[in-house]
Amino acid sequence: MRFKLLYNILLGVSILLFVIALVLILQGRIAMSGPLVIGAFVCLALGFRGFPALKSFSYTISIFAAVAASMYYPQLFSVWGGFKLSLLIVPLLQIIMFGMGSQMSLNDFTGVIKMPKGVIIGVTIHYIVMPLTAVAISHIFKFPNEVAAGIILIGCVPSGLASNVMSYIGRANLPLAVTIGACSTLLAPFVTPFLMKILAGTFIEVSVWNMMLDILNMIILPIIAGFIFNMFYNASDSRKAVTIQLIAYAVIIILTNMIPLFTKHIDSYAFGMGVGKSMLWFFVLPMVGAIVLRFILKGDRTVIKSILSSFSTIGIAVIITIITAAGRDSLLTVGALLLITSLLHNFTGYAVGYGAAWLFRMPEQDRRTVAFECGMQNGGLASGLAMTMNKVATVGLAPAVFGPLMNITGSILASWWRGRPPKGTVAEVIDKEAETV
């Protein structure tokens, strides 16, 4: 009861701070409203944690607090001691993708065999609806070229990591969600550069091979490192299966490093150094780290999962904050319109994804899954690509706005669906029995 009162007080304080901040903004004293806005979001995030129905929004509200801080005080999130914080975006994304891979194995791809129709429809709809919607938005609302390219970029990347969480909360088909997300991610090095070249080539210069290499380095190789970590930490595969997988992963790493041979015309020494570096980071270290941590933690999966999840959530927040600070001036110019169009983009993905699944007569659970996998994008990858283009302050704006928004809309939709179990499922039967009692 005492903590319940504390959570209510925090919510009350947040409302009060928002009101005072609004008065100051209307009076033109915008700078003075900064601490109040940041404090209001912090109190709101903490207050939400005391209510089961609102708890899932706490993390997203925390991101809003970080975004508010970066908008009011961008200098704090731009450079530290001469070091540009934007250089952290790619390593943080790699850590996030490593965390994703460490929670998966090749068994997660058996869904392609068990549910081929759902996977094909989900991946196809995802890579058609979101890119074309992004192109339409860019032309209709006439954004500046590089901002428009960022909108198209967020439409061309694979489905976001949060979509699996929303599928779980919304009582969708979680195995199908994991498989669609994994397949769209593995296709990204080939599909995303191709779509960007065709759809955004008139807005900015797009190098297909360079973007392919960036995606391989940012998501595929870290995911492979996660696979290797998972394989050695759990130690559940046979020696033959381990050997086959390691050979396959080593080949992928070598092939990735062969791309610069043709695009950048590097010599054999540079190629060898690249292969050696990649093998160390994405092959040897995950293997050694898994063995050492397995010994220290005695194979406890809960602890290691908690650690990796924490790194992922913090990493996403830091990436969004850095991009917001870098693109603050542009956001002040097109921020409101970008907010509206991001919502339009997001809602279109949900609606068309669900509708397409309905047209193909997929079960209700699968429709919800396709809706989430279509409407929720990998904003982290889009941010990383914007960074490699050296356009994080313009191309990176749409991913920075879309990321927090899709978490809010996804949470709302998942919560609404959670109260409406799909027909014929165990959850629906239990709910009906409860209503009868």
C-alpha cells in the first residue's frame, strides 16, 4: 500500500511538472522548461511501474526522458573530451544484435519448414508495404532529400526486435514471429541495399555493395557471434552439428571480407588482416567467452539472458539519444511533421499487414503476427546505416523518431489484443470459463 501511494505521488508530480513546463513554454521561457520536462518524463516512467497495465510503457517513457534531455542539452550527448559519441552507434548496434543471436539457434529457423506460408507472406508483405509507404510519404509531404531518404531507409530495413515481444504480449503466434523476424534480418544485406538504390537513389547517393557490407558487419556477423556463444554456452549440440555450424560461420565471415576485394580493391595483406580481425571478434571471442562464463555462472541461463537484455535496452536508448542530439536543429524544423508521418507509416504497416494476412485466410494469431512484423522496423540498423553514411543528423532522424513511437503503438495494440484472445485458443477457453464462473 505504501509503494502504491508512492507511485500515485510520482504520477501526480509528473502531471504538475508538465503543466508548469507548458506554462513556461507558452511564455517563451523554453530553456527554463527543460529540467521540468525531463523530470516529468522520469516521474511518469517511475510511476507507470506501479501499475501492471502501464508497466510495459515505462521503458519507452524513459526513452522520451532521454530524448528530451538531448533536445534541451544536445552538447551533453554529442562530444565527450573530444570523442564523438556518434561513433558509439555501430558498436552498440553490434552488441544488440549479438544479444539477439545469443538467444537463438538454428532450431529457430525450423518455422520456415513448419509454417512456410506464414513466413513467405510475412516477409514479402514486410518488404513491400513499408518501403512503398515510405516512398509515398516522402513524395506527398516533400521532406528535404536526406530526411526523405531516412524515411525510406526505415521502410527498407528488416522487422524490429520488439515485434517478438509484442507478439508474445498480444497472444499472437510467437514461433512465427521469431521466424519471420529472423528471415527478414538475414535477407536484409541483399534486400535493403537493393530497395534503397531503387527507391531512394534520387534523394541521396546509395552504394549497394558498401551498404551490403555495412549490414553484414552490423547485424549478420554479430548474430553469428551470438549463435556461436549460445552453442558453446548451452553445449547441447552434438560434436558433428557444432563442427558443421562452425565451418559454415567461418565461410560466411570469409565471404563477407571478400567484398572489399571487389569494391575497394584492397590488397591480399589487407584482406588477410580483415579476415583475422573478424575471426577474432566474431568467432574466437564468443567461443572463449561462452566457455569462461559457463564455468563462472555454472551454466545459469537466467543471469546471462538478463545481462544481455540489459545491454540491449540501454544500447537502444543511447543510440536514440545520440541521434536526437545530432539532429536537433533539423528536428526543430521538421519534427512535428516527421512525428505525424512516422505514425502514419507505422499504422499503415499494422493495417496492411493484418489485412493481407486476412486475405490469405491465415488464422487470427498469424494475422496479429504479420501485423507486428510488418509495422515494426529495426530502427537500430537504420540508425547504424545513417551513421556509416555520415548523415546521422539527417538520414538518422526518421529512425530516431520511429523507434520510440513504434514501441508505444505496439504496446497499445498488444495490450488491446491481449484482452481479446484469438478464437479457439487455450487462452480464449480459459477467459470464457472465467466469465462463466
